[in-house]
Amino acid sequence: MPEPAELPVVVIGAGPVGLAAAAHLVDRGLEPLVLEAGPAAGAAVREWAHVRLFSTWAELTDPAAEKLLAPTGWVRPDAGTYPTGGDWVERYLRPLADALGGRGRTGARGTGVARAGRGRVVDADREAQPFAVHVEGAGGREERVYARAVIDASGFNIMYFTAAALVALALAAYLAAASEKKYSAKIAAERRNGR
């Protein structure tokens, strides 16, 4: 196995944050490997391509990304305008993914991260070991990718929650609120009784 310093930094997610992180890594002379579960960079943003953003182009581009894009002839959109999600993908995220070249893979879902060869029982020398990123690819094919570090920029998209998960979250919130109410009543009773 290669030394950790020879391995890439794995970035999970090729959305705006993941691609900007990869651009910063390149700017610092580190090799990124961007893993995107969707079929293309900005897959989650593409889900709401029709929505106009509340931020201007000036707030949606990253200086390290712009530096990486400059040699490609990319022109920054008018800083004061408000793009749609689709504009953001087509005029910034897709060109940025293209500028990263072979440093990204689509259809690759990161499913777990651990230190290589280490676990709950074997813990010695953990910090010297590379990370093993478990990746599920096309057709459910599983593989391990070794990395010197891992950046999780996978984001959170409520649309991918199942109804059962939403019910479970609602139930957990209800139980937490009920428990807090019961606990608060207990403290109030103790204060009344001089405890």
C-alpha cells in the first residue's frame, strides 16, 4: 500500500462545495479525487434547476475555482445577477468539473470511511494509516479507494429521505420535546419542594 502522502485527498460530492474544495486542493499542490453519486457534477443542484437563487454570481463562485477555470477561457458571469440552479450548473459547476479533468468520478457513492486495517480492536498506529473509502459504483460494484484525507461535501437533500425516515425523525422530535417537558416539570416540582 502506498504511503498516505502519495495518495489523493478524496472529496465526497461534486456539488459547489466539493468542487471548490477540489480546486483549493489543486491550488495547494494536492491531488483530489472527487466522488459523485449522481450522473454528473452538481447532480443535486440539477434537481432544482428552475429555481432562481437568492445569491448573486459574486457570492456563488470561489477564487480558487476561478483560478483553475481561467486557463480554459471561462468568463465569470455578471457578478450582480441572480442565476437559476441550471445556470449555476451549466455556467460554473460543469466547467469546473471539466477543468478538474480526470480527478473526478460520477456514479460513485461513498458508503463508508475507516482507517485502513484499523477498527474497534486494532487501534495501534491509527494516525499513520491511510483512509479506506468504501465506494459503491455502477451496478452495485463495491471497491475501496485509499486516501490521505477525506472531505465530506455530500450535502443533505431532504428529497432523498423515505417517508419512513421522515416519520422516524418526527417521532424522535416529538419524544425529545415530551421528555424535555417532563424533565422541566420534574425540576419545577423539586424547586417547589425546596430541593
